[in-house]
Amino acid sequence: RDVIQTSFDILTEHLEGHTELGLLQTVVQRMGTLDKESRQKGTVQTTPEETLPVPIEWLKFVELPEEVLPHVHFLLMVLHTGLGENDLLGSMIAKFGKAFFWDCFGHVLVAVQG
């Protein structure tokens, strides 16, 4: 998972800080799937244990349309709260794991993509 995250960071760096939302959505969905698979008992992990924090810097690629539903706006605000243990996002990740980030981010991207 770290390889996917690092590769996407390198790609966006080469694109001068830009990305295509469909590609971002695919990466976020895949990261969420890998996270979910890694938590299932009795399954073999297909990727090494992740060491990087969730990539909150990817949130800069998301611009909400005017007509977005209120809960999507709320989720994006939650994702921007920070990773500290006293921050909302950080406490939710501590309680539910990184799946919380990937699920929320994926939901926001689906709403933005339409």
C-alpha cells in the first residue's frame, strides 16, 4: 500500500501538483479495498503492512460543486480536521482504523464525480 501511495505522490509531482479525479477515485477505492482485505481474519495479505499515514494532502484535489449534498461537505470537513489524537479525523482513525479515511474520501469522490 505504501508503494501505491508513494507512486501516486510521484505521479502528481510530475504533473505539477495536478491529477485527474477518476484516477484519484480509483486509487482511493483500491487503497480502501486493500485496507479491508488486510483486516480480514484468515486471509493472506497481498501487500506488506503500510507504514505511511493516510495521505490527507490528496484532499487538495477535491473541489466540491455548489449543489453537493450537506453530508458530503461535512465528510470533507472531517477529513480536513487533522490526524492528531485530539483531532476529529485522528480520533476516528484511532477508533475505526484507516478504513474510515478511505471510506469517507471515496464517498466524497463519488459525489464529486457524479
